[in-house]
Amino acid sequence: MLTTKLKQLIAASTVAAAALFCTSAVQADDLASVQDSKEIRIAMSGQYSPFSFANEQNQIVGFDASISEALAERLGVKVKIITTPFDGIIAGLLAKKYDAIIASMTITPERQRAVDFVGPYYHAGRTIVVKDDSSITGLDDLKDVVVGVTLGDAHDKWARARGNLKVRAYKGLPEMLVDLDAGRIDAIVMDSVPVLVAVKETGQKVRIITPPQSDGGIEGMGIALRKNNPELKAALQGALADMLADGTYEKISMQWIGKDIR
């Protein structure tokens, strides 16, 4: 007969083996489920032109949407775009509401503790946008004023960390530009690319202030995945590399941004 101690050792070994099996299954699971369903679910805000926004047919289009479609094509599956507020987008990924996030998300150490990243798939710098006649002329003037930010993004965190700003969070850039023009906020802090594209289209009279590299810098944007999915990560990284090599990425970038932002 087995001793109590031996039974405990066998039970512990069984649990350990089961855990190891489950871990291995999870690592392969996301890519396998994407392939089995022939669909990859990708999240973005849908309120961040020209990266993701609704067109006249209420379809989500833009740079991030086109990148998503091209990546899915290389994986041999269809893409399903899911729109969700940016401030809760990582929570939705961890809850398995979608398979990846392609939403102009800055790669930061804090986020890397929660998710894995493919990329960077483009780079952008911080921009401060003020009305053309504003008294704000540089970063030193950005104190004791009201600034607009996108809720939950890296610039939201940057603005709050300064400690001398009144921060008002928004879901998207259009509302910020309206409030800037109306004088409800004094400045907008966000990535440079969408602002430059938006004001070119609207003709709004603004002034662009670029912080010094030490305070703003060029940031890499990544494609977020749940951790422990090396197969899906490798597949997407390979697909992105193919797009960069064969001209697909440049074509998408020129279509939506007007320049190559890799």
C-alpha cells in the first residue's frame, strides 16, 4: 500500500504536470484559436483619426484598421475590429474580449508588465497644441492651465505627473479641438501625427509646440497581446516584417498619414 507521504508526492506531481500542460496549452492557444475560428479580433478606440475612426458608412477605417487587415491577411484569417474606450482597452484584452490591440498604444515599462508587444509598428513624438494667439510659447509656459488629453494614454499620465496642470480627459481628438477653439481648454497634449493631420483637414488655426527630446521624445507604438503567447507574437511580428519589406506598410502609411511613419 502507498504511504500517506508517497500519495502526497504523487498528488503534487500530478498537479505540477497539469499546470505545466495548461501553461503550454495557453502559450499555443491564442494562435490556435485564431486559426480555428479563421478570425482575429482586434481592438481600437475608433475615435482617433487618422488611425481609427468611423467613415460615412459607419465602418472603422484608418491606419490602424488597415494595418490590422493586412496582418490578418498574412495570417490567413479575417479581421474583426472591436471598438472600445482606450482607458479600459488593456482590461478587455486580459478578459479575452479580443485577441490583440492595435490602437496607437505607446510601449511603456508599466504596460509591458501586463501585456506583450509586437513592434514598434510606428513612432511618434509628443506635441502640445495651442490656439494660434495663445500666450503659451513653450513647455515652460505649460503650468496652471487646463490641458486636454486622451483618457488613459501615455500623455494623460505625463500631464498628471507634472502636478501643475488641470487635466481634462477626452475620448477622442475632435472633441478636444472643439474645446480648444472655444477656450474651454488651453492646450492639447498628444501624439504629433493625428494632430497634424486633423488641423490640416479642418484648417483650424493652431500652433504646434514640440517639447525637447528629454521631456517628450520619440515613442514607439506597439501591438499588444496577452502574455505567454509566443506563437501568436512570432506570427504577427513576422507578418509585420513582411509588410515592411514588400511595400504594403509604406502604401498604408502614405494613404492615411501622407508619409512613412515606421
